[in-house]
Amino acid sequence: MAKEKIDEVKTEEVKEVKEEIKEEKPSGKQRKIVVVIFIILLGIIFIGIGSIIVYHFVIGGSEVIEPVEEKLPKPEVDPSRGDFGVDKNINIDTIDKYLGRKDTVYRDMRMLEDPATYENIGGDRYLSGYIEGFEVIPLPYIIPVSGLPEEVGNTYDGITLFYEKDGTYIANYNESMDILEKYFPKDKNIFLMCGGGGYAAMMKNFLIAMGWDENKIYNIGGYWYYKGEKNVDLRRDNGSLDFSDVPYISINFNILTKAPEYRDLGVKVDSVNIYEKEYTVEEKMSQKIGYYILPNTASNKEVTFTSSDENVAIVSDTGYITGVKAGNAVITVKTVDRGKTATVNVTVTKRVENKVTLDDVSKENKEFNDIDIKSITTKYNNIINDENGVMKHEYVVNYQKYKEVMDQRDIEYIELFKEQAAIIDKLIEGKKSFVIIYNRNTCGDRPYNIAERAPELFKKNGYSFIELGDEISTLDGQSLFSFSKVTKDDIKGGSLLIFKEGKLIESLDPDLINIYDEDDFITYVSKYINIK
């Protein structure tokens, strides 16, 4: 009886416990509410974290997430491409696929004009073109060049950033290594190119010798064999070359500090050479003699010029031949050091005038200059610069943000370029005779500043003209002449453009002819326009 009582009590306790558990256990509806609340909390947490990430990398931070670029194949020499170590995968045939990478620098190691006669081996001594995206920095200015084929002779062998001594490269200047690391950064891939592949090979070997990672350096070969779509041809219809827009990295040795082991080049002149076999000059017109001295390391490169017949042609101390009257003469160039000479035949032809009766374009000039492009420049300068004219930090550290602002500026530029071009094109289509006086920024560096002096002279003679101020262009180099019937190729660097009945008949470039004062200017212009 007692045992049955005990069991009965235990059974009641178990029932009570089960009832308590049942009461505490949430219902199905309650469980759904808990789950929903949990999901909402998780969402809030993820949104918060995402906002922080977006703010830091996109809005508030200075870093920009760049897309990951495809990994490059390691440099691998292709023996079938010659002895210069041209890469098997990334070379002159495939380079178009690898242009524009942010992890890579592109270097063309040629000179604008190389003293070596590469034409003798089927090449080109001139930088007659380059591949878009490459910057030109001549190898002969960085290290001495050796081992060239006998047929081409010697290249530039003057002062260099480094020289070789007992198998080790020595810096000529305290800044030599800084310059090298700036233009050939160790943390980037380096694509090297030249004419045939030789200069690129020398540069690659030099960088490796200086401690650069050989797995980041590619010799892509020679421009002479390039057949891709990114060619920039510098040859003009008249046979000349226009280097004005070449992305050129200049090394100014005059401002560098000589290192303790600077190599002093007390070298004597071996020869002086003239590029052309003969010159043809019109009466009262002039042309500059092109010459070079070998070796390029000569300490004293001073020369004198003389004419065999000054009644036919005279020559200035700076090498400008000026025709006096029709006939023939011989110009001699002589070095001050050792008296080495070279001669060239000059034919002077009769002056053929091509007179122009100028139309009144004062109305068009006012319309042209009422188009206020400079206000756009000011507007966007105020956006990216502070009150002291210094670029704001946010644009310095974030190029993409800077480019977005500049692209918007360029859109406004282009609209006004088109308006200006339309004014000029209307004059051309109307077969008007007129003059454009064009300030190309460099005019002030010349002996006679046409853009500054010519307007006063033309006004004095009662002539109107179209006056272009300082050249303004977009981030990618577009300007007024990108939208006009007359292009940059047509004007060939001229500061005075003369149109006769809608056709450009003269582009006067003081860099190529002898204009030192107003008398020189009048002499040249009077061939076309009666001026005094």
C-alpha cells in the first residue's frame, strides 16, 4: 500500500514537470515571429557592414577598387625571333592585346633621330612612328651603346646617366638612380621596344644587372615590324616628321648634379657631317642646315659656316642659308676643334610671289573670340583646385575622380571647338582669303614672337585677321583643328597661316626659317601680302 502511494506521488510530479515544460515551450506562431526578427537583425548587420565598405572605397575613402587584370605569362625568349631575346608571348605581333594595363609601363628606347645609319640594314634612323601607349626614352642617354652592326656605324656616344666600368654600372649623376626608378618602376611590368629589338635587349639586360626582377621585363621587339592597329605615324605628306605630339621623356643633363665618379669626356672631334646632299632655297628665303659631329662625345662641338659665293647665298652664324639671287653656291661647315669640314651644294631659285588680296574678316574674328573657352578652364580649375591654385587632395589621390571632372570639362570644350571650327570652315567654303595668327604656347620662346608681334603689324597695314590665343586642348589632345577642314597636319606647326581663296598656301614656322626680327618677318610675308 505504501509502495503504491509513492508511485502515485512520482507520477503526479512527472505530470507537473511535463505541464511546466509544455507551458514554457513556444507555440508555432511564436517560433515564426522569432525567426523573422532574427532574419531582420541579420539584414541590418549586413547592410551596416556593406554601407561602411561602400563609403570607404567608393564615397568617403581615397582608394578605388580596380578590376583585377589578367595575369601576364612569364617572359620567355623566342629563339626564332633573332638574337635579341624577344619574348615568345608578348611581342610586336601580339602587343595590341596587352596595351593600356595599369600594372605596366610601356617604353620605346629609340632616339628621335639616331646618328647611326640604320637604313643600311633595312631600318630607320628616325622615329617615324610609335605604338600608341608607349613613351619614348632613348637608351643611348641612359647607358653607352656598344656592339652595333658595322654597317650602321656609331650611335650617340655622349654623356649618359650611367657608364660601365669593370663590368659594373656607375652613376654619372646623383639623380641617375632616381630617374631610372621613376621611369622604370620596380613594382610594375616593363614592356620595352625599339626599332629592331637591340636597344630593348640592352635595356633589359641593364635593368636586370641593376637588380630589377627579370620576370617583370619584356622585350617585345622592333617597331619596324609592327603591323597592328595602334600605330601613330609621324610622317607628313611633304616627307617631314612631326615630333610635336610624341610622348617623350626628356633627360636634361644640364640640371643634374655630377656624382663623385662622374666620367669626364674630354673627347676630340673626328668628323662633321651634313644630313642633306643639297639644298634648294628661294631668293630672300632661308633654310637651316642640319649637321652632326662625330663622335657625339666630342667636348667642343662649335662650328663656323662659310659660303663660296655670298652674291648667291649667305649663311648665318647659326646655320641658316638665305638665298640672295638665283645661282649655285657651296656652304662649308667647319669645326673649331681640329678644323674638320663638310660641304653642301645650294641652289638658289628666283622668288615666285603668290600675292593674296585679303578679305575683311573682322566680323568673324569677333565671333570667334566671343566664344569664351577660357571661362570653362577657369570653371573646372576652381572645381579641382583650392584657393591657392593647388589641386585638392581628393583629386590627387583618386585619378578616376579627376578624370571624370576633366571628361565633363572636355565635353564643354568640344562644343565650343566645333563653333570655332564652323567659323573658319565657313570662310574656307566661301573661298575667302584671310590670315590666322596662331599662338602655339611655344611662340614666346622664339627670337621673334609672331603671335605677339604680327597682330600690331597687320593692323598697322589695315588688315583684319583671325587671332587664336593660347592653344587649348582636351585631355586626349583634341583641339579646334580636330573639328575643322584645316587640321594640325595641314598647319605643320605654323604660327601664321595664310589662306588664298579658301586654300591654305603657307604655314609660317619660325623654327624652320630665319625670323629673328620684324624685317625678317616682313620679308617672308611680303611674298604673299603687301605689307610694310
